[in-house]
Amino acid sequence: SKAKSPAGQNLALIGSDEVGNGSYFGGLAVVASFVTPDEHAWLKKLGVDDSKTLNDIKIRQLAPVLEEKIPHKALLLSPQKYNQVVGKGKRHNAVSVKVALHNQAIYLLLQEVARPDKIVIDAFTSQKNYEKYVKAETNHFDNPLTFEEKAEGKYLAVAVSSIIARNLFLENLDKLSQETGFILPSGAGNKSDKVASQILAAYGMSGLEHTAKLHFANTQKAQALLKK
């Protein structure tokens, strides 16, 4: 008899996840993937179980394999575009922009795959909040959504999405690092403030517009460091 996967994973599932929302530098990557039970054994053998335990080297190895084999939709909002739509007086805040991306990724994937038994979103906000923001979107679908915290550890479809999204985020961070000549750290700690102040010194504000999420407090901290 087949060992039962956690949370009744014997379902055809769309799972979505995002990477980059906690990082000052780099864009925002959102991916939705469609995984059926007959792919579970192969995915586990590959080491997809919980992407949180995978280092970036493993992520970079796994992502291309998954991208080729698993139906998915990947969206990347570059920092430049992010800054055009997120912030005071702009169309989005940090949560509603994620709602827009998750909704769009799932919507696009649904056009291409069989109807899933379940759609799981790694919960970044309450369902109520999500439903409020999604009303403003152009594309809608009628499939019910399930919001779960730490979903990438429970559902292989979400784990696949998080690996592809992480890889997309890292590739974007690499590209921006090459373009500016600074090694851009992920996260939003003191290291980010320091690099941001160096970018300000070299390129001015347009350098940060191109590489970072401006509404983060790191922007002010970098400006303060520069004045010292």
C-alpha cells in the first residue's frame, strides 16, 4: 500500500509561492506549479521535499529540471517595475502586489492544465485580505483557494514553486549585481544598508530604483549612512 502523504496529498494540486518579498535588493518572483500524485515519488527522489532545507547551489541545480518537467507559470517583477507600482500614492502596497502576482500566475496556469482538485497558496496574508485585493484584478477564476502557512513543507506543488521562484530571484539578483558592479545581498539587514549607500554614492537614487525595493526602510538608512 502506498504511504499516505501529509494533508491528503493524493490530489492534483496547483501550489503557488513567492520569493523576494523580504529582500531589499532584487525583484519579486511568484510561481504557480501543477503537480499530480504520479509525480510525487520522482520529486521526492530528486530531493524536493522541503525547499527551506535546500541551499542555493541545490536550488540552482533543481530548478531547471523542474521547469522542464512540471507545468508552471513564473512571474518576475523587477525592482524597477516594482517601484513603479508599489509605494505611497501608487497602485499597490507590498501585500496587494503579491495578490496580483499570485492571482495572475494561477490564472495563466489554469488555462493550460486540467482542473486541479485543490489550489494552495503559501499564506502571506489572510484569506479575507486576499479576497479584498483580488477584486481589483482583471483576470478571475472560480476555483476555490486554500491558504496555508508553511505550505512548502506540506505540499510538493508549493515546494516546486518555491524552488523555481528562489532560482528566478537569485538569477535576477545576479544580473543586477553584474549591472551595477556591487554584490547585492539578499535580505534586509545592515549589510543591505551599507551596499545601498555605496550604490547611492556611485549612481544616485536611480541606482537604487533599478536594484532595490524603495519603500523599505533600508532606503532611509542608506541615505543616513551616506551623510555621515
